[in-house]
Amino acid sequence: MDSDLIKLVNRLQDTFSNLGGELDMPQLVVVGSQSAGKSSVLENIVGRDFLPRGQGIVTRRPLVLQLIHTPSPDPAAPTYTEWGQFLHIDKRFTDFHEIRKEIEQETFRVAGQNKGISKLPISLKIYSPDVLDLTLVDLPGLTKIPVGDQPSDIERQIRGLVVEYISKPNSVILAVSAANVDLANSDALKLARSVDPQGRRTIGVLSKLDLMDAGTNALDILTGRVYPLKLGFIGVVNRSQQDINSEKSLPDALDSEAEFFRSHAAYRNIAHKNGTKYLARTLNQVLMNHIRDKLPDMKARLNTLMGQAQQELNSFGDAAIYGDKNQQGGLILRLMNKFAHDFVASIEGTKVDISTKELSGGARIYYIFNDVFGHALACIDSTSNLDNQDIRTAIRNSTGPRPSLFVPESAFDLLVKPQIKLLESPSLRCVELVYEELVKICHNCTSVELERFPRLHAQLIECVSELLRERLGPTSEYAQSLIEIQAAYINTNHPAFISGSAAAAQATTSPAPKPAQPSRPQSIEPINGVPTLEDEDESSADEPVGANGVLSRDGRSVSSTLPDRTRVTGSAPTSKASSSKPHPVHGPRHSSAHQQVTQPGAPGTSPHTAKETFLNYFFGQNGPGPIAGSTVDRSHSGPAPVPTGRDISNAETAGPTGLMAGKRTLDGNNAAFDMKSLGKHIEAISSSEPGSHITQREEMETSLIRSLIASYFSIVRQSIQDLIPKAIMHFLVNYTSQQVQNRLVASLYKPELFADLLSEDEALVAERTRVKALLDAYKEAFKTLSDVNLK
């Protein structure tokens, strides 16, 4: 009965090794330093040479060695009575030299040609009438430093592999130490103590007793007086390298070992408790006792593993129902409803497994509406792409050839509509982001049961994605139409716009503080009997007619309703006036020798300089005609006047600078207007620096237009920020949520598609087969262990 226990454990170990079970079987684990004699001890127990030998590290993979006792052969039985069999190859090896070669080849195949190690074990069964039922695991020998091409961390790798095996409670540690080395330096005992501090499952083996120095012995160690172990120490004598070279047989070696203990003075009295044969019997008895002690724990562990395997198998479903059409239809309908419910629940935020680490589902849509879309709209500057030149050009183009009394409304419409179009790009991007988020939600809607059918899952995702694509077009078109609706009719009667424009107009028309005028030098006496400018200012209002009867431009009066367009220009005097009334030049502020300075606040005058006159801008500084360009003015003996108007002709000499000024010769003769140069003049005006020649009226109009655009754009932006999310929710989100289940049923609930949709993944089928076989093995093992316990 006891021998059956070991065979039972071996059978369970083979089963779980193939199926990948997690049940730890009771086994003996051989631990020791490199060249401590571990392999020799195992060969002595088996009675055959079958393990690889050589210099350095030889055992580089764990070797699970199962010794199975066979009855004595009958004469009619096959010629061989001993054989080996590997778990990875279905072949019986009767030649133990071939077993050694197979171990070496299998080691090279997995661990490579270098001196590296691998955790993947090699399983070997040896059937022989000369062995006792045992299960041993031979591990690589412990080393200190890497040798040759071994990895630099070879010590850590081997130590980790050894600890992984000996730390299992069901393992019995066979610690092999060399007798000719101080026991305090034994790495095997040190590791054994780290996992078995009380020494309850550790057996000490002392090898190389015949190699100890003369006059020394290990009697105190073998008797347990130096390092006590519950299972004690057993001494063995292995074959020397000379015996191996001379091919000394193992039976002869065992006889020599027994003779050594009987004849040795120190070991004579304990010879019956030492040697390989005694070690084999002890290990057999220890293993059986250990198995018997661990049976209750094994049964409890099997109960747990069976429950886990059954639960995993249930998650894979039963393949028996897939042949019935009715059951297939019910399964598909249930999975569709579950998928649609998860999709809607993810949007509404009612899903059970809601993430607490990041936003998901409908929360991300809310984030798109309020943070992403709202921030994108807030970052749009309503007038950032409009410079003063653009606004001035729009105002002038909208007035035509006539000046306007007020800011033209058509210019405001012309300027505000492109700004409203700026809202179109973020609105359409918001639609795309919500669409992408819904597609992501669709892909995340899955379950363990649905993962069994990858084709059904893919078809569900494709069906919902197609529905979303259908709704993306109408939603984008409606969002675009909302922008076009806002641009189609500019409602300047909006209450918010009226109040905003009134505030802007008030802020724009409020008089700015006048800059401090620099003091100009005053002449004390008249020059050449001519009155000074102050005297002329007093009399200029009473002299609207020039000396030659020509209407003086200084006397022109413009309606006070347009004070900013009212301009005063100095006219070029006739030869008589210039010869009778020469004026002094007062610096660059004056555009001509006859420029008048008007009193502030006088009717029909402007508080600004003469260059702001509309005629100055259109005709140039000196005006058209022979008056401005007369030879008398050119031949004036006084200093040349300093022009302050727009010099767009790039002429180096002083002359007419008006836009429509004619081409004049040096002798003062008038030539025809050069109409071919008009484009050049207009280009020069357009390419001039923005704001370089802006007048106060133009500055006021530009500022007012900017304020009105900002006010109206703010109204439209607020409306779009409110309408776009509503449109997306109505056309895309809510519609999809309401129609997803109907679309799934209409597209996929077809009997001819059931078989294809319910085709399972091949990997899943293989995994279910494996789990089912493992569950059956667990049940069989539990039944076997229960029978053994009853006996």
C-alpha cells in the first residue's frame, strides 16, 4: 500500500505536468554545491551510469527523476529488465548511455550551448527491479563566480531556481555536502535552513568520506552532535574519478562502500546507518511518510483547484448548445441586448464597472462639450485677423465715391461675416470628437461571454460603427448650417448687441485727453511789416476770398455734423499774394508757407492739423491744378515748404503728391493725368504700413467697428456654444442610443448567420479542452486520494 502512494503521486505528477496543474506533489529535491557529488549519489541509488559528467556546471536544467520498482522479470519476458522513458519523447531507452545523450541534447535545446541554465525541467522515468519507488529532483549545483562564458549573474540564477523548488512545503530537501569541506561552509545546509529553520524536512548527506584528511572523521556530524537535523545525516562513498576512468561498475562500487564503513574505525559502529542502500531505503520511507502526512492538504488543495477549474470552464460556456437553432438565436439575442445595454449605460454613466482612474463614456463627451469645445471658442479672437487697413478699406469700399456721415452698415456686415465663419472649424471638430468617443465606447463594450465569439463581437461593433457613420454626416451638416444661419442675417437689433454697441460707441466717442502742446516761439515784432500768425488768425475768418478773387480753401466750411471729416488746408497763393504777403516758416508742423492756424472750437474747423483733410488725402498736399503747382510757388525766394501729406510718388524733388496729381514738367506746364500710374499709386497706398497715416475719424471708425464686431461675435459665440452640443446630442448621441438595439436586431438576427456568428476562437476552444481535461484529472486524483485515505 505504501509503494502505491509513490506510484500514485508519480502518476498525478505526470498528469499535471502535461496539463499545467498547480498541485505541488511531494518529492525529494537534491541540493548541493557544484562537484559535491549530487549526481554520483543519484547514480548510486539507481545503480546505473546515466547522468552527464564533465568539468564545471553539467546539470543546467532541473531533472525530475522518477524511480519505479518493477517486479522480477519472468523468463518469457523481454530480454531487457531496466529501461528509461522521457516525458517529452515517446520512446523506451534500454541503453543508459543513450539516456545520457538525450539529457545533454535536451539541455542544449532549451538552455543553449553555453553554460546558462533554464527552469524548464526534464522528466525521466526509470523502471528497474533494483530500485525503490522514489521521486527526486536534481538541481544545478550552487556556484560562487561565473566561469568561462557563464552569465555574470549565474549565482543569482541558480540560487533563485533552487529556492523555488525547496520553498514548497511538500518538498523534502536532500542537502548534499562534501565531508572534506568544513560543514560551516555548506551552501546546501545554509539554503535549507533559510526555508526549513527547524530542520523538519531536511536530510543531510555527507559525500567523499574517504577523501578526508588522515586522522579526521565526520562521526560527530553523522551522529547529529554538530548540526542537528530531525531526519539526520547519512554518509556515502562515491566512485572516484579514477574508478570512473577505469569503468568500475556500480555494484562493485557499492560493495567497496560497504566495506569502507565496516572497516573504518570511526564508522564501524554506525555502518548499518550509512551507505547508498540505507540512503535509498530511508528516502523511500521518508517520502511515503511525507506523502501520507500531506494527503489532507493535497485533498483540500484539490478541492480548491476543482472549484476554480469548474468556474473557468463555465465561463467558456457549453459547446453542446450550439447545434440547436433556437438556442443559438436566444444566445445571440441575449448577447445583442447586453451589448446595446452596455453601450447606452456607458453613455449615461450607469455602467456598473465605472473606472475611477480616468474619464470614460458620457463623462468624456461632457468634457468635450465644456472644456475642449468651450476652450476652443474662447481662444478665438474676433478681430485678431483684421488690421486697421482692412477695416479702412472695407469702409471706403462700402461708401463708394461719396463720403458717409456714419459708419456704413454694409462695412460691418462685410467684416463680421468672415469672423462668424471662424466658429465653423471648432464646431465641426467637436462633432468629430464626439463621434470618435462613441466609437471608442462601442469598442469597449464587451464581456467574457461575448469574447468567446470574436466574429459576433466584430459584427456588433461594425453595425454600431455604421450607424454612427450614418449620423455623422447629418450632424456635421446641421452644425455647419448653424454657422451659416448666424452669418445669413446680422441681427443688429439684438438687445445684447444694442447695449454693447452703445457702450462701445460711448467709449469710442469720449474725448481723449489732449496731449500737451510744445511751446512754440513767438515773434515779438512783425517781420517786414507783415503781421504774425496770431494776427492772421483773427482776420482769416473775415477773408474767405483770396487776393485774386479765387475762393480760398482756408475759408471752406463743412457741416459740423462731421467734425472729424472737416479739414483745413493751406492753399498756394497767387503770385501777387505771395509777393505781397510772405509768411514765415514755423517748422515742420506747417505744410505750406500760407497754412492758417484755426482757433480750437471754431465752427467749420477741426482741432487737428491740415493733413487730415479729405482733399489732401485724395488730391495730395498742395491740391490739383495750376494753383498748387505754379511756377510762382516754385520760384519763391523763401525757404522751401516742408510737406506733411502722404508721399506716395517716391519722388525725390518737391512736387505734387496727390493721388490724381498730373504729370508736370520742370517749367510748370501741366501735362495730362497719367492714368496708367493709378494702379501703382493704389498699390502704394495698400502696401503702406497700417495706421501710418490714419486720421482721427478713421481711427474712431476703426475702433468703433472693432467694438461692434467683438460685441456681435460674442453674442454669436455664446449662441453657438449652446446650440452645437444640443445638436450633437440630438442628432448623434440620443439617436444612436435609441436606435442601436433595433439596428443590431435588424442586421444580425438572421438564422442563416447564427452558425457563423457563434464560431468560437480556436485558442479558446483549445483552452476549454485543456481546462476540461484538467478538471477531470483533478476529480480522478481526488477520488484516488480519498480511496487511499479510506484504506
